[in-house]
Amino acid sequence: MTEQEQGIIATAREILRRQIRCHPVLSSWQAVVDYIALTVRGEEERFHVLYLDRRNRLISDECLAVGTVDHVQVYPREVVKRALLLNASALLVAHNHPAGDPTPSEADITMTKKLQQACATLDLTLHDHIIVGAGRELSLRAEGVMG
């Protein structure tokens, strides 16, 4: 990318970040998907968590792990620990598939179910796990992976 293109992307990220901070994240699904697609996309797998308050406003967007071209190690205990430290009530998780296909792997599904169980135990809401591909995003909730 050129410097100008990088600047445009940085500006777009900041605009979306401000928009999400001012309004409930889940009031506009498209805003969430746009924000996640811009934030999470990259050459290696990146795992992000959007920590939300009771009104689904963004408390913090954190990249908890960066992996390789086809794997990122995520520990549900670390995701939940950070949620408790931030006094979050809910969270949205996302990661990318640099190869472009957002189809979840068995590891993605297993980790999501473990994270969902950990959240339920501590009365946290896990709204969704979104996988970002090349020009397409996939919701594990919409796919029926999350109960």
C-alpha cells in the first residue's frame, strides 16, 4: 500500500472507532462489521476482543494475540480475565483468516465454545465471534456455532 492509502485506512479506522464509542456497538451490525473488517485484517492472524459495557458501548478494543499466516493461539481464560478487569458486561471477538476464506476451522469452533462456556460461568455475554476473510466476514452465531 502507498503512504496515502495507509493514511486513508488510518483515518477510516479512527472515524469508525469514534462512531462505535459514541453509540451502542450492537445498534448497527454493519458498523460493527465495517469496524472489525478494517481493524482485524492483516497478513497474519490477529485475535481482537471488543469489550462492552451494559449498554453495548465499547470500553476497549484489544488485540490479544497475533499469530502466523494460519494460526493464532487464544486462551479463553485471558479473554475473560481482561473482561473482569475492565468491568465489561459483554464482548465480541474477531479474528482474520489471511488466506481469505472465513470458514471456521475446528480449532476456531472449539475455542469459541470454550470461551462461551467461560463467559456464561461469569455472567458475561459473548455476542459473537466474527471471522474476517478477503472481502467477506462470517458470524459464528449466524452459522449456528454458538447456542
